[in-house]
Amino acid sequence: MYEYIKRNLVRQDRGFQVLGMLLAEEFAQLRERDPQAVTATEFSIHELLRQLAVEREEVRELLGGEKLIQYATRLPKTTAEELLGLAETVSRREQTSIRQAERNADFAFALLDQSKAMLGFLHDKVTEQVTPKNTNTYSAAGAYKNVRPNAALLRGTL
């Protein structure tokens, strides 16, 4: 059981290493504003996260609800230290990945806000150019108010 847990933690460690690289790549793609590349990377990230979740669930099932620290207390000291060291490494990599994912999300939302503001600005400019300056143009008080002016000859003007 110890060997299986150790191999599982090593796989998780490598998985989080790859996740860190994918998140860094996604951040670079966000900075380049390449949505197709971000989407492809995002699919890879989701698949990797699914695999990492399966790895974690396997360890939980193997331990039968027992915590890894409790299991490690029953092992010889060097073996326990190795196992807990691996678990600590996995935890550090996971925290690093979480921080990078938060940076990516913040950057993506900032780009979204910027795009919304730009679209709003353009919409306002186009509306400003299309909307007539004289708001009475098509109303009763506007250009078509006097549809039938007085006859010019009766007024004495030509």
C-alpha cells in the first residue's frame, strides 16, 4: 500500500508541475489575446485537473477515509518522512497552481471589462453619429411642422 501511495503522490507531483506550465502558457496566451490558443490550453487544463482528482480519490479510497498523516504515523520514520515530504511537495505545487490560476482569471476578467468598455464606447459613438442633432426633425415641432405654408402670392412675396 505504501508503494502505491508513493507512486500516486509522485504522479500528482508531476501532474501539478505540468499544470503549472499549462497555466503559465495560458497566461502568456491571454497577454497575446489569442482566444483560440487559450481555449485549447483550457481544455488541456480541465483534463489534467480531472486526472488529478481521480488520483486523489484513489488515495482516499485506499486509505478508507483515514488521513495520510495518520497512516504515516504507523510507518517507519524514514518511510513516513518520505511520504509526508512528497505530500508537502504536492501541496506546495497545488498552492502555486492555485495562485497562477487566480492571476489568469483576474487577467481574463480584466480583458472582459476592457472589451465591454470599448464596445460601450463604440456603441455610444455610433449612436451619437447616427442620432440627428436636432431632435425635433421628425416631430410636429421640427422641419415638417408647416406642411402647407401660406401661399406666396397672398403674402405678397415671390
